[in-house]
Amino acid sequence: MEAKPWRDRVRQEEELVEQLQLQVSQSAKRRAEALLEGVAELGSVAEVARALGKSWNAVDKAIKKNAPTKGHDTTE
């Protein structure tokens, strides 16, 4: 069995990277939505962070960077 030419392998890997990047982006948006639901339920980003064992800054940043709609105030 002959190996694929290197150009074909590079092209195939580039396509895979693109697919994975899209999946990561979509996952980050879903995660931000879930974090926002947590904020609505618990009342603040700080409470969500405590519940998850994460820093307030990490949760706030994830929401701000990936929230599906802009304008969410997470400073409460």
C-alpha cells in the first residue's frame, strides 16, 4: 500500500484543522450561553465561578468573548 503524496496529506490535515476550529468556536458559544443561564439562575458571574471552581475573570471573559449577542453586563 502506497502512502498518499505529502501535498494530499497536508491538504487533508488543513481541512481537519478548519473543521476542528469551527467545532471549538461553536462549543465556546454554547458554553457562553450556558454560563449566561447560570448567571441568570445564580444572580452573578461570581456565583457561577464559585459553583464551577473557576475564577470570576475566566467566567466573565468566556461570556464576553463568546456570548451569542453583545450587550450582556456581567459586572454585577
